[in-house]
Amino acid sequence: MKTILVTGGTGFIGSHTCVELLNDNYNIVIIDDFSNSKPEVAEKIMKITNKKVKLYEGNVCDTELLTKIFKENQIDAVIHFAGYKAVGESVAKPLMYYRNNIDSTLTLLEVMSDNNCKKIVFSSSATVYGNPERLPLDESCHLSATNPYGATKLYIEGILKDLYISDNEWSIAVLRYFNPVGAHESGLIGENPNGIPNNLVPYIVKVANKELPELNIFGNDYNTPDGTGVRDYIHVVDLARGHVKSVEKIFEESGIDYYNLGTGKGYSVLDLVKTFESVNNIKIPYKIVARRKGDVAACFASTNHAKEKLNWEATLTLEDMLRSAYLYSKVIKKGY
Ligand code: UFG
């Protein structure tokens, strides 16, 4: 049985990935500082899978703690999720983003090297494509950063590339996520951002629960079929399964490769509102407001590379995503 260290394993994508890995018979060790999650998530992961995870509380920048984790466990590979991820906050606090996201990755890679563990899956983002050069976006499209958060992802991709060039024994999968939404069908784990959400689906969910009065749709004058922004929404469980396939791949062969994880389909903001209303039988009041600074009209993936190399593709629908996101919000409202 192989043991995977999952940094940020109690976060939104991390927790769903731990579930899929445990279901596939991997051992899991989690390190998380709970800056954007809660220790209870580890219990939920164990409840869903009926398997144990080992949990360390702390930040990935902490060399001593990481060294201790590698001493106490035979880590075969790492999935590195831990990092700050709010675009707006990164513009306001760039140093905090550069320090945390890059420092943690360097520390992790150093400790991995010291312990002769050279297999890593890195959590990157479609944000590295900046303003899309062409659609659908394939992995060879031009890369650029439009904010400090995106810059940290881009720099880390560069660090990983240089590391592989220096030592071909490394085996590295860089996963570029499109827009992950939804929750586990158990309703036990999902996305639960603090305060007013920045992202569309968590915002719609709060409107549905009457915690916010209405959705603001940021512009209906884009060059898209209905004028609202188009994105490639992917169910977090599909995304998690993409990680399991990537882990299999890094155990097969050394190298560095980049994979878009999306569905390849674009949906508009109005498509989401309408689908949410029909699957959950609830009205979502909205108004059209000005465009949000930095938004692009459309962004969706070419998923051919992941299909061919990882033998993975998304199978869950937009309906599944929006039904599960709402279900999870109702479960947490009840305080489970
Ligand atoms: N939107 C609204 N109202 C809202 C929130 C969003 O109309 O209250 C619209 C946006 O204008 C956009 C779409 O909904 O057209 C999706 O917006 P999100 O904020 O949910 O997602 P983004 O595509 O802007 O950003 C996401 C991640 C980023 C990542 C980026 C690129 O949140 O971390 O994808 O991959 F960088």
C-alpha cells in the first residue's frame, strides 16, 4: 500500500481527493494549518470511507514539521494543494501570497529531496493561461499571470520544471484546474468559504439559502451566446478522480507533464442560474451589474491530453454539480 502526503488535505479539493485515494486503497497523511478549513473535515473523510487518515496540524513552510512527517511516515508521493487562493486578496496582499505559496513549495521540495521522495502532483490552475490565447485552451497555450495568486502558480510551475531539468528522476504532474464546484454526494464535505463568497456557485448557494438577497451578475455584454461570462465548471469529485489517475501516472514513469482538468464544456452565468433553479426547485433573484475587473469573456479547456495520457475524463453533469452544492449547504446549515 502506497502512502501519499496530501498538503491542504482538509480543503475543498484536498478533502474530496483524500476520499477518492482512500477508496482506491492508498494510505493518507494530511498536513493542514486549517487557515481555510476545519479539523472536523478529516473526521468526515474517515466517516465517508471508513478508513483512517493521519493528520498533522501546521504550515508547509515549517521545515521541522515536514521533516518529522517524513521521518514518521514512509511517504511515497505528495499531492500539494496547500496555498492561498483568493484572487482579490492576492492583489491586496501580494507579499503574503508570494511568501506563503512559494515558500511552502520550496520547503516541501527540499524536504522531499532530502528524503529521496521525488514524486509530486501539483495543484495549479487555469489562471496560468491569463487572457486565453485561443479556445479551447490546450496545455501548449501561452502562459501569463494577471494577479499575484496566478503569478505564484506560474512561478511554482517554473520551479518544478527547473527541478526536473536538474534531476530527471523526478516525476511531476501539474494539474491545471478549471472551475471546481459541487460536493460529495454524502453531503458531508464540500465548499464552505468564510464571509461573502467571491466565486459564483458558493454565492448562488447563499442566495438560495437567503443569506444574501440576490446574485450580482457581472456583465451581460460579453461576446458570448447570452452575454454573460462562460466558464468550464467541473464537479469536484471528477477533479478528485483526476488526481488519483495522476498519482498512478507519476508512479509509472518519471518526467514532468501538464494536464488541464475540466469538462471541455462552457456554461454561462445565466446557464448556471437556470440549471440551479430547475434542479433545486428554487428561485434565484439576480440583477445585472457592471463587469468585474480582470474577468475574461470565456474560458474552457481542451481535455484531450488528460484523456489520452491519464485515461481520465469528467463524467458528472452540471446538474450533479449544482444539486450536490446545494445539498451540502443544507447539511452544514443543520450543523452536521
Ligand atoms: N460571477 C458573477 N457573479 C458573482 C461571481 C461570479 O457574475 O458573484 C461570474 C464571473 O464574472 C464569471 C463567472 O461567474 O463570469 C465565474 O466566476 P468565478 O469567480 O466563480 O470564477 P473565475 O472563473 O473568475 O475564477 C476561477 C477561480 C480562480 C481561478 C480562475 C481561473 O476562482 O481561482 O477560475 O482558472 F484563477
